[in-house]
Amino acid sequence: MLTRDPTYLGMIAAVSGAALSVRLAESIASGLSVFKGQTYKVGQVGSFVRVPQGYQDLFGVVSEVGANAVPENLEPVEDTGRWMKVELVGEVIGGTFERGVSQYPNIGDSVHLAVEEHLRKLYEIRGQGHIVIGTLASAESITANVAINELVTRHSAVLGSTGSGKSTTIASLLRSITTSGPDSEGYPNARILLLDLHGEYSMPLADVAQVFSVEPQYGEERLFIPFWALDSDDLLDFLTGGLEGNSETAFTDKIYQLKLTSHGSQTFPGVDSESITVDTPLPFSLKRLWYDLIDFELVTFEGVDRDEPTLQQIGDADTLTPPTYKPHAMGAAGPFLNPRAVGIQRPLNLLRSRLLDRRYNFLLRPGPWEPDLCGKPTRDLDDLLAGWLGGRKPITILDLSGIPSIVLERLVGSILKIVYEALFWSREKTEGGSKRPLLIVMEEAHRYLSDGLDGTATEVVQRIVKEGRKYGVGAMVVSQRPSEVNETILSQCGTFFALRLANPSDRARVQGTLPDGLVGLLDVLPVLRTGEAIVTGEAAKLPMRCRVTFPAKEHRPRSEDPDVSSTWGMAKREEGYERVVASWRAQSPLAVAKDLRIQRVPVEDDSVAE
């Protein structure tokens, strides 16, 4: 077929459902086409083509290209030269693009290159309800947009290998949401909670985020997680190493009793005494729990009826000093052991050691949320939620980098449960998720949401991705190993930002999210540039390959690779490893070996002006 149209690519040779086999014209043997001064590459996987059909145009995505062969499962054609396989995605009628196809093309219909003016029709989004994340890789003058409603309510996943630009992409996405730009207005009243496991987002997002950290720096607030807001099973499993039978009953009965007493003395709004359970988030004293149980285990008796305690020293619950009793003796003279003791001294000793371990102060001694021995804290959960969810800035960062890894999974699950339960039960309130939705961004998700873990974190996130949409809670799962993330969670994500992925199992997990005909689009994942992503799903109008707009250097996460050549090329200098040991022992990167206190004295200017 002879034509002077510079956008002409070839003719349709076969139609199989939404898949087309296109025989490329000899005129584009070079693989390049020039139109209005712009050069377009022909046959690029992921690029768009146009099939004119009278008053409407069909558009498709190139999913496969080849020569001297025919695409698999398609009927052979006479010309076995260069061909490409196209998957139809939608049509333009009256200048408006719509997904789906109402009229299929015929064999022999011409196929044309989709140039910039056509791409604008495909990707153009007018009005509020979208954010600009970058530009199309094939046409950098066209912005790449995603719909904010679907991004939040239908959940999303950002997946990419180490060094693919994943952290910077997250920072860019969050900035696009919260700040205005030339192509979008931004959402200053957004509500985003970011779980930061490496402490890399605190500085770059400081202007739009409030940071809570176990080791707070200037401008940050200290992170506290009240232990009494956790489920009793998770709390006791951490405090005692796991309990069964009568041992578990002894602890749970005592916690229940302490919560009842706490409510009786303070009368919390909305709480009915008869509805209180061991998991009701009411404050109680862990020190009182330990002291009362250890006292019951250690007590010895004497006397004719063996009912007179042999107390020698009363001990102190506040300093975790146990009471002292006369040691029991053999024979009829006594003292005698408590016959009702359960035998839980070992878990009680572990509980005491946890309370004395200052690494867990953020949880077991949560500052103003730590109850006194009567179960009364200085501040209640409303202040905690106001800081996490109702701060003056649209993003709240919980910096979990200072938390021991042994409790990370359990702690993340507890944080998510506190937040989700609060928004679930307040769904009729203006502060609830339905009236003001929340986006939870979970960095390094494979560490606490893997297939091999069935803890609280996995349970809560599965609940969020399954039913969070109805209550205004959205999830964004971020991981460098998608093959290790719980399959149920990943399958519920409606939008995917796939950056460079080299591992075959990781790519296979992402490819499973696309229809069979478009799987070929993800074959380019191993060769994507840093910061380049393939965006698919409900928040994207069409699958697109885009370059994410990186924020300014000072607003990028601290995740760059060390500069080996420059640091190793420096001259050798004196080093002191006492600081290394001090940080190791203190479990804090900010610890010092020598506390140098500088006394500052104001200086008066005695000079006389001439």
C-alpha cells in the first residue's frame, strides 16, 4: 500500500479478540518516523498506535515486535517480514477517549503512529481529582497523571529493586499530593501516615510532614506507643515470651481487673463497665500488674491455719522491687508456700527485665501516656491520635528506625490496628476516615507483610485492603521484593508503580496483575532507567511508562549509595572506635563516648564606637 501519510505504519494482517497482528510497511524499514519535526520510534513496546475507523479512532498498545515470524496463537500471514502485535485498549469518539472497544477493525485496515496530539487526548485529565507525577517516557511534553481517588481508596503498590529510585518516587508522589504545582493544585488538607523504617524521609519532607521518632532530632517529636492500647495477646507475647493455660489466664484476669479498676476511678466516656474486655484500650499499670502477680507467687504463710503472711519487706512496685517473705521450710512448722500459686515466676521475671530495658521505653514507658500505679495517665488516646492523624501538616512520619527488629513486626501491626480501629469506629464522625480519608504508606513492607508471617501486621493490612475503602483508609505498599509480600495484600492493590525489577520472581508477581495481552509491557522492567516506572491499574487512565519528576536535591530521601571512590581515595586519618562501641551498646546512632558539655558565656562588646 502506497501512502504519503508519515504516520502510516502498516496494515492489519490478523485479528484475534483484542489482539491485532500488524504487517509493517517497507517505508519504515529504518524504525523511525518523522512527523511535524519530531522523530518517533516505531515498534517500541509500550508505545501507542491508532487505527482509524471512520468517525472514531481505535487505540492500542504495542506488546510485541518481531521479524520473519508470526506472533504465537495468531493466524499466519503471507508476508513473514517485520510485524508487531497490538492490544486494543480503547477508542476516541468525538474527541473523548473511552476504555473498551465498540467496533473491531478488519483485516487490511491501516495502522498509524499515535503522535503527540493523540497522546494528549488519551492522557489528558481535566479538573480536580488527579496529581501529576512526571512525564511520559515517549513524549516528555505530556504530563503523567494519576487519579487521587482511586490511588487512595483502591490501594496501590510501589515496587522496585534497590537503586531503582523507589524512595525518591515515594517522596515525589507525596509532594505531588500535598503541594501545588504548575499542573495541579495539591491537597493541603490531605491525611497521610508514613511508616519509615530507615529514617530516610524525615529531612526531605520536613516542610510538609510532622515527624515522630524514637530518637528525635531538632523539630521532631518523641514517638510513644501506649502498651495498653495493644491487644493483650500481642502484649503478653512480647512481655512474657508466650503463655498457655493457667499461666495465660492469671495474666489476662489481672489485666481485666486492673482495667475495670481504672475505669471505675476515671469513668472514660463511651465505656460501659459490662462491655469491658481484656482488649478494651483502657490504661493500666504494668508495674502494678507485675507487683501483684509476683506478690501472689512469692507469699508464704505460717500459723495454725496457714493463713498468716510472713512479710518481711513490702517491696516497691514503682521501682520494681519484689516483696520479701520468710522462705518456706519443710515439715509441719512452716512457713508454707502459697497453694494457689500458678508458677509464673519465670514470665514475671521476663516482664520485669522488659520494663527495665530502656530500649523499649517508647512502648512500656510511653511518657505522658504511662499510667501511674492507679492506672491514670497524664494524656489519653485522643491526644495520641490528634498527633498522628490530625497534625498541622498533611503528612505524619513515624520514624521506626530506632526500634529493635525483634519487635518490629508486632509493633507495626499494633500501630496499624490502633489507627484502623480508631477510624473504623469513628466512621460517622467528621474526624473519621469516611469524612477525611487516610493514606497509610508502608515502607519495606516485605519485612512485616511477608507470606511467612501471620502476625498482627499481616492481619490488619489484609483487613485494610479488603474493606478499608468503605471506611476511608487506603494503603500504599512499598517493597523491593514483591515476591515476598503477602499475595492476598498485593492482589488487592488496584494501582502499581513498577520500577526497575531484575529478579524473575519479582517480575512474575507484578506481571500477574495485568491482563494476558499486556504482560509484554512489563518485559522492559529490568532495563528501566532510575526513576522510570510503568504505571498500571485503576488510578492510571491507561498503562503508561513515565519518568517520575524528582524533587529538588534537598528534598530527596537519604538513600543514596555511599561514594566509595571518593571516601576510599581520601588520605588515612586517625579514627576512634569508642564512639562505634558506644552507639552499639546504646542501640542509638546518636550516642557519644565522651559527653562534652560546653559552657557558653555571653560576651560583651567593650569597644567604644569612634
